[in-house]
Amino acid sequence: MSKAQGTPDERLAALRREIDSVDGELVRALAKRFGLVAQIAEVKAIKGEPVIVPARIEAVLARVAKLAEEADLDPQIARRLWRQIIDEACALEEAHIAAR
């Protein structure tokens, strides 16, 4: 994170621009992730596999918590965010499978 020089208002505006940029990166990353989820739904439909695989969900949450800790982010925040992402991914998978 950069520390912009200037008045508090200028610094705040600069920081908000950085957040806006990061938000764009997050949206693009989520779009890529959900594109992959749609592909996974197709494979699961062909194989007759269930959408929800608890062991896989826990493995993802554990991996994300570890990554968060390494990045100096509270692992519980990461787990809560990913839990929501996973819930949305499961709903997307279910919709794709139902539409087949």
C-alpha cells in the first residue's frame, strides 16, 4: 500500500483509488473462478457427482486460511469470505446441472 503525500483529503482520495483498483482485480479473479466452477459443474453432471463435497470444502477453507495467515490477513476473515464464495459456487453448480 502506498502512502500518498498531500492533505488528508488527497491521501483519502488516493487510497480510495487504490481500493477501487483492487476491487477490479477481485471482480476479475472471481469471474475467472466462477467460470471454472461452471466447467466443474459440467464435469460433475457427466460423472454424476454431487455438487457439495464437504471434504473438498473444508480443504479449500483450510488452504485459504493458511494463505491468509501468510499474507497477514486474519484467517477467520478469509474463511468467512470463502464460505460465502463457496456457497455461491455451489448454487451456480446446481443451476448449471439443473439446466442440463
